[in-house]
Amino acid sequence: MNIVVLGAGTVGTSIADLLCQHRHNVIVVDHDGENIAGINERLDVRAIHGSASQSSVLFQAGVASADLCLAVTGNDEVNLIAASLAKAMGAIRTVARVYAPVYNDLSTFDYQRHFHIDRLLSLEHLSAMEIAHNIRHPGSVAMEHFARGELEVDEIEVTEKVPTLGMPIKSLGLPPGVRIASITRNNRTSLALAEDELEVGDRITLIGTGDDIDDVKEMFQKGSPAKLGVVIAGGGETGYHLAQSLESSRCGVVLLDANIERCNFLSESLPGVTVVHTDATQRAHLEEERVGRADVFVACMADDEDNIMACVTAREIGAKTINAVVERPDYAEVVGKLGIDRAVSPREVMARQVLSFLFRGPVISRTAIGGGDLNVLELAVRENSACTQHVLANLKLPEQCLIAVIVHDDYVRVPGADDRLQPGDTVVALIDDSAIEETVAMFESGAH
């Protein structure tokens, strides 16, 4: 594939290196001459010196024939403009890295749709979501970013003495806006089929609006699960996104930060979170905040060494599960020896996202989940494709395919049997390996 990477900083260089390893044709653009010289020495890429937000530079970089353009400079506004220009100039897919949460906040403005960008990615948000999923359920299905945050994705465990045990999913009487997407049983995740019957201990993934999901939880769970005590050290963007993700779930969240102005912002923005102004790098302060009683401790401050030391201290004083955000790849082998249960690397998280975009045709992204044969695919609905010819109930989709979400114009929804796909829509589907080829063919232009 022809791929243009805009930005040759730490993130851009690591992405370019990854793409070179996968034998793609890579062109890198950066305004800093030293970055360009460095990447020319290290990687087999074509490097161009210039501003990523200028059309003449993008033309020189060949975005008109690019399969994918990744705008990952250190400036949000440059990334938005560059990705938008690249899309208008002919790039098939464009991705922009953003830092400020406002750009992903659809309640204020839909920047992604306005600028015609295929995906906005935040390293901090992606890292937070990976940690959040591990806290809720190890190996849980990560689908929030596919639904653009407008639908809730909740994974719950089926308990004893609930009325739905032994009943086929098609007979459960779920409301139209809720869908059971997958079932995890014996550490294996599979697509939830209409004839499947639920068993005690199954973990099911529900997709829908928060209110609708809350209304059906008692169908699968007897009583409320015990609350987890979660302490987050670091109220930067990663800590903010993590606390925001957990505050409405079965977690009691305490967020520690040393900056009083940041604490004021966090307390106003996260009403369900206890925000404490304290220095999480000091053992006495962690003891004072009773971190030793926490079920989960997460260190996501700006400095790797601070995160590692805070985690070691939290382990020593009694916290049960320890998580850290660690930027430097050479620390990866060290953290496990220090009693840290899980270390999340923003670079690795971004790398997995980038690799998921490396598909041609209607496939926007593909992500394997659950350790089995199940995948989450984002599919673009094209003109004259077979999937637009009938309502969903009458489409001859493979049995091992579930259309879980439709993104249409300005809204996202769980589809019903009478919904009909339209050109320009984006679909999120759960598909078994065996059914991918047949499903994708139905989304190809002119496929009937």
C-alpha cells in the first residue's frame, strides 16, 4: 500500500518503522529538518521537508494516490487540516491524531464528519480504553471507538437464578435498541447467534444506549456486582479518559493529581469521581489516601519512572492489581519483575490501530477479539452494493455475521430487522473468520 505519514516525531517515526517492516511504500513529511535527516538515516522511506498543512507539500508527497494518510504531528489543528486536505486531494482513507478531548466530544461539534476524516485517534484515549477494559473484564470486547462513543458497550456475567438461562437469544424479548453481540464461555469469545442459549458464567457483550442496557441487566444478573475500588495516579488526558470511562460502571474511582488547577477542572468535569490534590509519587501520600485498600491501582502520570515507582509503592502497601502506562519500549521487560500486573504502551496501542486500517476495498478496519476467530470489522457501504438492495432481514448475510452498529449521517444506532443500509453509511459488524470473505463481497460496489 502507498501510505503517507505526516509528522516524523516519536509517534510518526515508530509508525513509519512499523509500516516499513510490513513492506509498505511509505512517504514521511515533517517541517523539522533534523527529524527528516534522522528518519532518512534510520528508515527506508522517502522523507519530505515541509508543512503537513500545505497542499503543495501534500501534492509532492503523493497523497492523491495514497491508500492511507496518517496525520500524527504534535499539533491537533495541523493534523485536522492535513488529514482533511489529504482526503479532498484523493487519499482513500485519512486518520488524524488528536490530543484535546474536545475534538472527540460529539456533544459540542463533530470535527471528524465536518473535516471528512475517516478516524480521529487519541493515544491517550486508546490507552485509557485498554486499561478500562482490562479492569472491567480481562479480554473484554473493545468496541467503544467503533461506535464513536455514542452507544454503550457493556460486558456482564450471567448469574444463577435469572429467567433467561436456557432460553434462545431470539426468545429473550430484548428491546429494539439492545443487541447481544458476543458470548465469552471458557475463555473463548464467539458471535451471539439467535439459537444460542445462555449459561451461568457466560460473559455477554451488550450494545445499546445506556438507559436501554440498564433496563435489561436484571434479565442476566441477580443483584449488583461488588464495586471495585480504583485509584488513578495522574489526572492528565489518559487519567481523565480512564476515570470518565469507569465512573458510570461498577467502580468507585479516586483520581490523584498534584496540580491544583487540573484538580479543579477534573472535579467539575467528572462528578462521579473523587478527585484528590496530592503527589502520587510520595509513599506517605499514597498511604494517606489508603491506596493499599484499592482493588486496582493505575499510574498514568507523564513520567515513566514516576509511574513505575508509584506502582511499586502501591504494590508494597497492599493494592491488589497494578497497572501502569509506560512509554519507553525498553522498560517493557522490567515492569513485570517489579510486581506490575499490566503495562500499557501508547505506541503499541497506536500500532495495533494503524495495522487495523491496512485494508483495501470496503473494509475500513479489522480487529480480532476474544482470542478466537471473531473479528470486529468496520465496513463502508458503497453505491450499488448488494447490502443496499434489501432491508437487513432479507439480506443473505452469512449466519456468522452480526451487523451490530450503523453510523448514518450524524447519528449512531443499533439496527433493527427493517433497517436498510444506504451508500455512505458505515457499519460495525462482528464476523467469524469463516464468513469474512462472503460478507465483504456484499459491500463491494456493483456486487449483486
